[in-house]
Amino acid sequence: MPTEIAPALDSKPTTARRGGMFRALSHRNFRLFWVGAFLSNVGTWMQAVAQGWLVLQLTNSAFWLGLDAFMATAPGFVFTLVGGVFADLIDRRRLLLYTQVVAGIAALGLAALVATGAINRWMVLGFSFVTGCCMALASPSYLAMTYDLVGREDLANAIAMNSTQFQLSRVVGPALAGVAFRVFGLAGCFFANGISFVAVVVALWMVRSDRPGSAAHPVSDRRALWRDLVEGISYVRNRPRVSSLLILSAVNSFFGAPYFSMVPIYARDIFRLGETGLALMMGIAGGGAFLGALLVAYLGDFRRKGWFVLGGATMFGLCITGFGLSSRLTFSLLFLFGLGFALVVSVALTNTLLQKLVTDQMRGRVMSMFLLSFMGTMPIGNILAGTLSNHFGPQRVLAIGGLIVTTAASGVAIFNKRLRELH
């Protein structure tokens, strides 16, 4: 049986290179990509806040909130691994362009239905599914393309900067959504998201890619695609550190991520805050995540990343439990800030470690499995959490999920020496 073989890592991480904590932005292509993705993600978070409130208005049900989240993430089961194979075979930039155009059209279609009052719960689910398909196909290329834009030397910083822009959009998006609610109504958030896709499409169009599609066979060759997929799964299975990181990511997502779909219930039914209060709660979690991303960017390519991955996962679980049980707004906001911070530290460093541990030929497929471990388990967790919350209440469901995350991360930290010593 093959043993785990990783690309050689520098024995002394470099932290003080050109540009400091923002050095990846010195690459023109990455800078364009970063700005376009940030503007698009601001729109995405505006819609995320508005859509949670819309579904709650249409259904008055935690189950339907979970079902909507399920429809948005369920395509990951089928298309994420396929997207990973495509990311290793064809021009990643072109694949991203096509999927972002379709997602933008879907967002504008949903906006028109909301503005005209013709929307219903089934339409929302349908548009969530279409957008989920686009994201599932595109996400492996999105992650793998980071390496194409900056190379190995600035990879860790580029991943941290990507995480920073995404988390900053989690602060800006909900804040703008709170304003849009009052000025334009719900439909304004959906229109803003549709328009925001123009930014990422233009950025991708301007990027000069040096990596053409390098398919060893046509992408229409189903048998060859299946062989590539099986090869990727075998590659991960025979590398214990890689598979352990993926399993930990799956546990975090399955038991912890459903907090996101339950926040509208806390905003409306527990704290009586209304839609602007929902935007505040989402923005606070985004603020913690942004600070976590900045910390990772500041630390650079430091040692003991494994400890930070495990510590972040443990803290994430504890904050989920605290948020689930809290009935005081101040404490709940602190827990939201903490869970956003902890999750991003853990996920961003998991991404960095995976990209350093795998070969270039397997990068797209391994990144697709990373996304599947995180996003692919989310639909099951969301639908399960929504169903259980209708019977036992969201507080108990989230608290138990957080305890499971904490227990799993603590167990790995105690018993898996190779993982905790990764750097």
C-alpha cells in the first residue's frame, strides 16, 4: 500500500517577504481576482440575509429554513467531485466564467420574482438549487486557481487573503443588507447580488491565465473521468494526514454549520430584533471571521498550523454550544463573533495544509474533496437540524452539535500526533 508522500515543505517558514501580510496582492492576476470576488461576495451575503428572512416570512418554519439551505448545498454531493476533475483537466478560468454568468442570471431572476410579489417557497428552493449547482462546479477551480495566480511561494498568504476578502464581505454584506431592507425592501438585496456578479466576471475576463486546459483525454470521455475521480479518492485514502483533515472538516460542517440557517429564528423569535437585527447578528459573526482571516494573514507561513486547526475547531464547537444555550443578546453576539473567528482560522489553515501536502496533478481533485467534506455534509446537517429544531427547539439542537464538534476536535488533538504537529 502506498505511503503518504507530500511535496517538500520549507523547513523554515518565510514570514517577512515583500509586501508583508498583503504580499499576494502584488500579483496582478491575483489582485484582480481578489477584488472581483470580494464585490461578488458582498452581494452574495446581502442575498443570504434577505433570503433567510424571506423563507421565514413565506413558511414560518425552521424546517423550511433547513430545506432551503439543503437545496443550496445538496448539488455539492454530485457536482463538487466532478468539478474537481474538471479543475485538473480544463481551463479553470473559463469554467469559473461560465458558472458565474449562470449564477448571476439566476440571482436576477429571483430578484424579479421577489420585486413583483410572484415568489413562493418552491421558486426559492429552485433558484437555490441552480445557484448551488454553479457553486459546486466552480468551487474546486476557485480554490485550485489560487496556486495558478501566485505560485507555491506566496500560496499560504494568498489563501489567507482570499479568506480575508470573503470574511470582510460577511461584514459589509449584512451591513448593506440592513440598509437595503429599509430603502429598497427585500428585492433590493437580490438585485444587488445579481449585479455583483458583473464584478467577478469582469475580473476573470481580465486575468491573464498561463495555465491552459491540460486534459489528457476529452472531458466527454466518461470512463476516463471516472478513472480520474477514483484515482483522486485513492490518493486521499492513502495519505492519513490529508484524510484526517478532511474528516475533521466534515465533522465541523455537519454538526456546527447549521447554526447559520437557524440565526433568523434567533433574530425574530428569541430576541425580537426583526430583519435589521438579523443583519446585525450575521455581521457580528462575519466580523469575527474577518478578524480570524486577518490573523492568519498576519502570521504568515508559521509553524504549528496543526495546533491552530484543532484549537480553532475546539473553540468553534464551544461557541456553537454557548450560542445555542444563550438567552441574552450580548452573550449571543459574543459567541457569534467567537465562532466566526474560530471557524475561519481552522478552515483557512486546513486549506493551506492540504494545498501544501498534495501534488499539483491532484490539486483540483483534493480541493473538491475538501469542499465536499465541508459543503457536502452541510445539506444533511441543515435538513437534520431543521427537522430536529421543530421538535426540540434550535437551542438544544445547536448546543448538542457544538459539543460533538468540541469532543471530536479534542480527541484528534490528543490522539493524532502527526496532525497536530503539521506546519
